[in-house]
Amino acid sequence: MPQSGGHDVPVQLPDGVPAPDGLVEAALGYEAALMTDDLEALEEYFAPGPSTIRGDEGGLLVGRETITRFRGRRGGAPKRIIEALHVRSIDADHAWLAAVTAPLTGGRGLVSQLWERQDGVWRITAAHVSAPPRALDRRIWRVVGEPLVRPTAAGQLDGHTVAVKDVFAVEGFPLGAGVPAYLAAAEPAPRSAASLRALQAAGASVRGIAQTDQFAYSIAGRNSAYGTPPNAVVPGAISGGSSSGPAAAVAMGHATIGLATDTAGSIRIPASYQGLWGLRTTHGAVSVDGVLPLAPSFDTVGWLTRDGETLAAVTRASLDTMDARTPGARLVTAPALADSATPEVARAFAVAVDALDAAGSEVGTLDDPAFSTDALDALYAAFRTVQAAEAWAQHGPWIEAHPGALGDDIAARFAWASTITAEAAGEARAALDGARAAIDAALGDTVLVLPSAASVAPSTDADGAEIEAIRTATLRMTAVAGATGRPAVSVPGLTAGGAPIGVCFVGPRASDIALVERALGWSEILKHD
Amino acid sequence: MPQSGGHDVPVQLPDGVPAPDGLVEAALGYEAALMTDDLEALEEYFAPGPSTIRGDEGGLLVGRETITRFRGRRGGAPKRIIEALHVRSIDADHAWLAAVTAPLTGGRGLVSQLWERQDGVWRITAAHVSAPPRALDRRIWRVVGEPLVRPTAAGQLDGHTVAVKDVFAVEGFPLGAGVPAYLAAAEPAPRSAASLRALQAAGASVRGIAQTDQFAYSIAGRNSAYGTPPNAVVPGAISGGSSSGPAAAVAMGHATIGLATDTAGSIRIPASYQGLWGLRTTHGAVSVDGVLPLAPSFDTVGWLTRDGETLAAVTRASLDTMDARTPGARLVTAPALADSATPEVARAFAVAVDALDAAGSEVGTLDDPAFSTDALDALYAAFRTVQAAEAWAQHGPWIEAHPGALGDDIAARFAWASTITAEAAGEARAALDGARAAIDAALGDTVLVLPSAASVAPSTDADGAEIEAIRTATLRMTAVAGATGRPAVSVPGLTAGGAPIGVCFVGPRASDIALVERALGWSEILKHD
């Protein structure tokens, strides 16, 4: 009997049809290379060229180079034994096989491969891998249940399940904020955040507590302690953050509602990256009682959903309808805002604007100094300064008392935040006040339309500098709603290179409910374009 | 562009190599049949014969009949859209394809298929399916976390994770006992069960609360409310119960320790079915404080693990070592006990006994009236009568107040239990006392060896009568330890038809620690046989 890793490998052949010459040896050779993470040998076992294919629960990778890159960043496959090898010969040079694997950590996995003899050498042209299902995906979830917490009443959200970003109090559970040391010292919350109680009172149950960028101070979702949540629709791409866990949970169908926060774009950006609906509410419209602050001048509560109707229902259930406003009929774009976007996003966005225009939602172009390139640059600079000053005021003492508790990227951001002087923060506040007045004057009750992010979701391979450049470009766009406290809904519907991009509609303050309802119509236009 | 379910399906062909004639149409036809759960059409799309193969996270099914049976019990696949179809042509009559699917409930799935044209008709000869990962598997878990509850101290169980059967109090969580209506009315526990606190104090964290048969009154693991947990090592087989969730969780690698109860076999049976180690402790040796009773005269706390060393460590951490006894050197078998086993189990067990004997653990044969067929039948009859009387005394009032709250099988068992008269229960108790004295006299400090269950894990297809027959045969074997309060460790190592069977060693009362340590050696003998 052939062997792999010192264990017998029973080979199952249908009707006694023998395996093609050398195939089983090649399959076991590949397995040996996998167990030692011999990247060079592994690459050789895969057929060269752009059509070689490898898929698993994280998605489909096409092209040997893409597969090799994936393998390089994975850092080895879990150790396993092959329990059985089922070979289906096609001809002397082609065969399909399935290996039932027994990982040393338990469960059973399955690998299927299409092999082809190329110039005398057996190579994999296609592979499909199933690992044993996990108890939970710790990149997405900290705690999850069926349900974790029950609704408190029946209502319009009956049957809905909530992924709660780990910056909201959940009764009986400690709050972790994406930081293990913070979690370790936290006590169970005596009661849930007001915004969560509103969902439970409308019939929703809590599916679980979902991961976040550390202290919600990032838009990438790359949490060095818990891992980067997968982008449910773009294999190998980041989820976006800081509401990374709720976004991935909703996109993967683990929950129907993500309860999240948006200070600088933390709902709109992962919504854009994963084809979700996302609403940043009017600043102050939804209580932040029970929510860990980042920068109170900009912090808002909002939601991520897979469809607009659910978002509309959640918005109605959560917002007081008194004093609600209705946005004006006009849509406007601001060319200097779209300048931040990548060419592919700008092209897709232009098509969307044309479609909205053609469908009767007249789209004007803002030609106002408040939306000049210089004004937007200044707005963003002031925004990030005030955000940093408030974030440091909020978390600085804890961070100083817990050196090493944060990931390098977040620690560096807080370190910079710690350098903001009171004087600089004061100047930035004054600049923001002026910019806000100018933007209010320019927009009035019209709805500003812009891409929800500057790019599609970057690859998890992207280096820090690339992520930082994308961050700056995106935040310059999202800061308009952040700085003015306006509600902003990100609607899916565009794609670039197969990856989703959202269209963001920024309405007048307190227009949240009407804005989302209006967006249902805009979404139909974008869908049918 | 071809269509599926009203949506365009982009077909990706490498280097422009066209798909073989009719293949894409066949693939989309299969998809249409799947979406309407047209079982007849689906069967036709799969190649006839015993070598056709289909695998997913639940394991590999071989043979079209097996696949058809699986499909019949599944009740349809989740609705989905095909996002892309990647075709790799092999020759005019063979092709491999991968379909990226977008289930309507979120996430992305992947299906790969090997197709062959047989007599002019395209048929699937092999398929591999990946559904989007779930938030949690509700058949296994009710709540799960990373971790759910922290250790309270460091110790010999550092790094270990516990799957807690949902009959133990876990501080801050309600107890569900596998019954949704019971869970709905439960309050969060003020403190965790003593046996759980012992594990936490030794360094283990709680991974989650795992499913159980309703009120732990079954050995099948078929919970009609939450579903049957998968058998991690035998595709399509039941997990065994009542510690179904902890057993599946440990076997799948979701946790390293299952904290469970064994009244009549609820640890030993799932351990046997899934190749795990399992210990039923001496009755009374581990506190049942915080454990929902079933039948207090027999209820014990114990553990499931993937390896013997972990079980030994858990046993040491949980049991007071004072007054601990050591089992005698002799092993004995009782032929009338093994009579209950299926021929395949009996054969495998005989081989195990020979191996133990050959390795120097002399195995005697009990020739004692206490182990005659009649005596064992009487023992089991008395055991199940007392168990039923106590179970009804414990849960009868709640069950009567909540009609319809239980699954039909469990409700029928309790209905029978409700008919046990006080007189019948008293007679059964007296019979048990006599039997226990006779068994104690026959065994002394020797270790009784028997198969852990009468059969390998039955199929999830098995009907109620088959399950009931297996239940009776198995409980007749497990009742010896149950009725005498002796500790019993189930050690993996045997297989029949590819499925695991455990060997059970029943020691004298209070010999738990030494028994498990001794079992480490027996396990080595069984392994190398």
C-alpha cells in the first residue's frame, strides 16, 4: 500500500481500473510538499499558466501565479493524514482524484484534483479543497449563538438576526473592541446598548458579537489579533472596516443586520467592498448609549444589510420619526470628490450617474468653492485632526497603560494622534465649523452622490503603503458626511473588474428614513443599468 | 450568454478553448433540476454505478445509489445563482467545470464537477460541493465563542477548549437541555457547574454550549428541534447521544474536551461512534452540582477527548485523588454481553481481545451467573425501569405543562416513563440492588472488557424501529456500568466497514484515574494490531 507521512493510504479504484502510471506517486509527492510547505515544489505540481484553478471556501483562484501568491501568504496547510484516495482515470494522461483527509486537529477534509500529464510530468490543472468546518470564524466573530440573545418583543424585524460590532454593549458579555487585552479586563455589560435594544424590541435576535478594527480606528478590517475577515464576494480581498466583522457576517449570510458604527466611513466602506447596503445615520439621530466612543463629534450608529428593504425596516425601527426631514428631489455630484477615486471606480461611477440622470433623477454638478479640491483637502485634514485628538482623549490613557496591546498599524495611528496639540485641534475644529457651514450652504437639501470608496476592495496582499494611500483617498471622500453629520447610504450595484463598488447618497440631516426609501428606487435604476 | 434561473451565466474558457458540445447546457440543466429539487432528473444527471462520487463538508459519498439516498433526505439545495462557470475541456467527451454560486442567503459557494459523455448523454461522474461557511453549526452548538468563557486560572489544561453539553450550568447563560421551550423560559445561570469550574480552574476555556438529546434521554443524538449533529468520521451516520454535540464538536476539532453526562451510555456511545475517548466516571465521584438531572441513581459527569493523554489530564484535574483505587491486573470478558453486538462488532472485538491477550494483558472469561443472558436481560429491564421512573419524577411535571415541547421520539419515551408505577419502580430497585451485589462479587477489582456499543454508528436514514433495536442492544451492554456505578472508559481503535468502534473497559468504583492511565497502554496495543 502506498504511504503518506508514514501512514498507509488506501487507494480506491472503480471496477479495478488502475490509476494512470505515476499518478498516485505524484499525488503523494504533492501531499508531502504540502505538509512541509515546500512552496517551490508546490508551484511545480500546479500546471503553469493562467487557466490553472484552485477553489476553497474562500473563493476561486484562477491562474498559477495567483495560486502561488495565495500559498505564500497562507504559511502552510494544517497537518493531516490521507485516509483514502479515490482515483478516477480519464485516459493515460488525465485523471481526477479525491483525497479524504484527516487533519490532526480533528474532523475530515476533502481535496479533489484534476491531474494532467504535461511533457511527461503529472501536474494539477484544477483543485478544490474543503477543510473541516470550524466552530466559528474568529476573524468574523468573537461569540455567536443560535441565537446568542433573544428578541424582547415581536415586531417588524421578526426573524432577523444581528451581528453586533464589538464596540456595543451586549448585556452579560464583556466588550472587546478588537483588542484582546481590553477584552480580558472587561466586565460583562449590565445592559445592552440602546440601539441594540431597539432592534431586539422590533423582533430581531442577536446572532453574535462580531469583530472590529481595534478601537474602530481603521477602515481596512485587518485586525492583527483576530485576523482579517474574509471579503465574502472578492476572494483574497480585504473586508473593509472598521465594521469588518458585521460586514463579513452579513455578506456571508451569517446574519441579516450588521449593527455598526461609522465615524469616518466604517460602515460605508465595507458595504462598498462587499456589495452591501450600509447607512451612516445623521449624527446624533441614534443614541450612542452603550457604544464605545472613538471620536464623539463624528461617531454615529448605523447598519449593514444585504438588501434595501431590510435596511429601510431597520431604519424605521430605530429612528424616531418625529422631526424627520425629506431630502430634495435633486441629486448633485462634486467632481473634485470623485477625483480621489481610481480610474475604474470613476468610470463605473460615471455610468451610474448617467443611468440615474437618464431615469429621471436629474443629476446636477456642484460648482461651489466648498467642494473645490483645496476645500476638500482642507476639510479632510481638519477632520482627521479632530478625529485623532478625540480618539486619543478617549483611549490614550488606556493605551499608554497597556504598551504592546495594539497592532502595529493601529498603535502607529494612535501614536500620531497623541502628538496633536490642543491648539492644532482647536484650529481644526474652527476650520471644520467653517467648512460645515459652507457645505450646508452649498448643498441645502439636495442629495450628494459619490462613490462610496475610492477603490474596490484592496487585496489582502496589499502592503501598508498601498493600504494607507487608499485610506487617504477614500477618507477624503467619506469625510464630507462625517464632518457635516449628514446621513449617507451606500447602495450596491456597480462593479469594476468583478468586484463591487457602492454608490453613496448623502442627504440632509434627519432625512435618514426618506433617504433610504428613496435609495430603493435609485438601486433599481443602478441594477438594471 | 447562457442563462440559469433568469440570470446570465458568464462562461470562462481558458485560452478560448471551447466547451465540448452540449456540456454547458447539461450543466445548466443540472442546476435547474437542483433548484426545483427534481430528484428523478438529478439522479439521471449523475452517472449510474458504484463509482460515481460526490463530496462535501459532510464527507464523501461513493456510488449513485448512495448519492440519490442522500439527496432524498436532504429536501432540496439552498436557492442560488451561478455567478461564473469555469470550463476545462479534457476531450470531446470529458470536461471539468467549476461553478461559483451565490446563494440567495448570502456568501459564495463552489461546485466542481467531472463530466463524461456516456452514450451521447453528459453525466456527472464526480462532484465536489462547498457551501458558504456557516456562522455556527446549530446541530452541534447553541452558543460558541473565541472563547465563550475564559479560564479562571492557569494549569495543566492550559490551551484546552471545552464543549459543554447543554445540561450543565454555564454562568450567565440559560440552560436549554436540547428543548427550545425549556430554553425560552430559562434564566441565566448564577454560576457554572462545579465540574466546569474545575476545568476552568485547571486552565481550560469554554468554547461553547453544545447540543444534547432532549433532556439527555436518548442515545441517538437525533434532536428534532436542532437537527442531528454530523458524525465527524462516518459520512451520513448519526453522532450518537445523548452527548451528541460535545462528541461532534470534539471529533471535528472544535474543542479538545467534551464535558458531558453518562446515565445509560451517553458518553461511551458517541465516543464509540466517532472514534473518541470517553469516560463515564464512578457514580458520585464528580459533583453533579449545576447539572440538570435525568436519573440521579445513575447520572454521572464525564468527558470526551480525541486522545487518551487529554482524557487522563482532565480526569486528574477533575477527580479528588484521595481514596482513589487501582484496578486489578486481570481483564475479563462476558460472552453473554458481547451477544448483543452485531456480527461485525463481535468479530472486531474478538480480534481486540486476542491482541490484548497476546500483549500480556491476560484476558479471562467470566463464567458467573451474574453475567448470564437471563441475568443481563433482567439487569437491563430493571435499569430502564428505574431510569424511567426517575426521569419522569424529574421532568414529568414540566412535560405535562408543556405539551408538544418535545420531539415525538422523546415524548413517547417519557410517556412510557409516566406509566411506571411506584410498585414497579420499587421492584426494579430491589432487583438492581441484587444484581449489583452479584456483579460486584463476580468482578471484584478486575476490569471488564466489552464493545462500547452493539454496532457502529447507524445511518441517519435508519428508521425508528432500527434505531430502537440498536438502542436496546447497546443499552443492555452499557447498563452494567450504569447499574453498578462503575467507571467505564471507551477507547477507540477498532473499525468495522470503515466505521470506528470503541473498546470499553469497566473498572472497580473509584479507579477512574488509574483506569484511564491503564487504558493508555491498552490503546497502544489496539492501535498496533
